[in-house]
Amino acid sequence: MRYRDGGVEQSAVLEAGNVFYASVGTEHVAHPIGAARILVVESEGSV
């Protein structure tokens, strides 16, 4: 997962069972390494 925190680009490698929480206004994008199954939960009207 790549995300921007305080204007600085960060990255995190997520393993099975990990959760990435992006607070309101956090820019983020997934960059899977190989095949991935991802569940995305969004609030209604957030997209």
C-alpha cells in the first residue's frame, strides 16, 4: 500500500490478515505484489 502522510509518500507491505486504515483525506493506492484478494470498505458517499 502506498499512501501520503504529511505530504511525504510512504509504503507498507501488508500480509494476509493485515488491515490498512486510511483516515479521511489520506491519499492511498494499492500496489499488489502478485495475486491479491482485497476487501475494501467505504462509507456511503465517500467515493
